Amino acid sequence: MPNIVILLPPSEGKAPGGGRPPWNPASGRFGRTLGRGRRAVASALVAVGGGNQVLLGVGGAHLERAKAANTTCVGGPTLPAWQRFTGVVWDHLDVASLPTAARRRATDRLVVVSGLAGLNGIDDPLPDFRLKMSVGLGDIGKVAAHWRPLISPAINDLGAGGLVVDLLPAEHAAAWEPEPDRYTLVRVDLVDEAGRKAGHAAKAAKGLLARQLVTASGPKAVLALLDGNHHVGGFTVTPR
């Protein structure tokens, strides 16, 4: 299995600011195929004034920041995606501290499913934004439904003949239609000692697992982390 693709969600929180290059929807690892879909999302965000409290799920100063970011995505300042995303999963993945070989594997293996860009490589330039996959956005409708026919072929082609590890929550998994006859698909749950699927408490473990998956040198080492006997952050990694 020469290809290993690890699907991760973005974070709700984003690091502010950034610099050059200004964001071009056609930029980055998937820009050629997803640029038009990204422009449609960015235009829809502008049309709704960046969103409101119901759409974005925040209020006060967080809402004002999100609205400003959402209306200036195209041409806005960027950070590499791994620096833009904050929060528990990304803090525990800790891309900055990866050894050199693991950092290269992270660049190759990690693919982020996001509401604005559809798919990102971790080094892709990305503007500040706030947008859930589960919401309806103006004329494009539900964001996940908008992206499904666009990102599904990209993921399925990327994983062809290899291994795809799905670490997505349901909201983001809804934007992708797998073709498991083309690759080995592994979806995992993190389960506590009582056998219950873990929720928010498992975010740190998910970040640690993603780190272990890119530190692992090859498919056999990756599969050993997913065989149902591996423990990380107090949880058992359980394939579905």
C-alpha cells in the first residue's frame, strides 16, 4: 500500500493574522480542482455579510472577527494551514516539533477537510475564516453537500491503491463519499475504559494518534496503530 492518506478536521478556532501570499482560491495542493468551489463559498460568505450568530455559532467580539474574516477571504492574509488551525487536536499533533522525516510524511499524508477550502494540505496558505460543514450558506445550501461531489473524487483518487484513515467527525465525514473498493479504508473510534465512544475528551487523543500515524514509517507500522489493541491518551483506538 504505497499511499497513506489521513483525513483530519480543521479547528473551530483559528490563529489570527497572517501575511503573504494573499489567499487565492486556486492555490495550494488542491487548488486546481477545488478553486471554483472555494470561490463559490467565499462569494456566498460575502453575500451574507460574513454570517450571523446563528450561522457561525459565536457572538460578541468573536462574531465580529469572524464576519470580518469571512468577507475578506479572497486576497486576505494567510498562514500555512497547520499554523492557522488551533485547538486541542492540533496542539497535540504539534506539527512544529515533528522530526524531519515525520514532518515530510505529515506533508504527504495529512489532508484537512474544511468548510472554506474543501481540502487543504497542511502547508497550504489559508486565510482566517469560520464556517461549519453542517450549516446552510445562502445559495450554495448545506456546505457539506456543496463539497461532497468536489472533494470525494480528490480523496478517492489520492488514496487509490493505498490506505485511507478517516479521523473525521460526522459533520466533516458527511462531505465525503468513500469508494472503499479502491483502497483500504479505516475509520476509528476512541473508546474509554467503559467501552463508550469518547466525545470532546478524546480530542487530545486524536491529535496524539495523528502524530503517531505520521511518525510511523510505513503502512505496516500505521496499521499496527489501528488494529484495535493500541491505546493513546487514555483511550483505545477501535476500528469501526
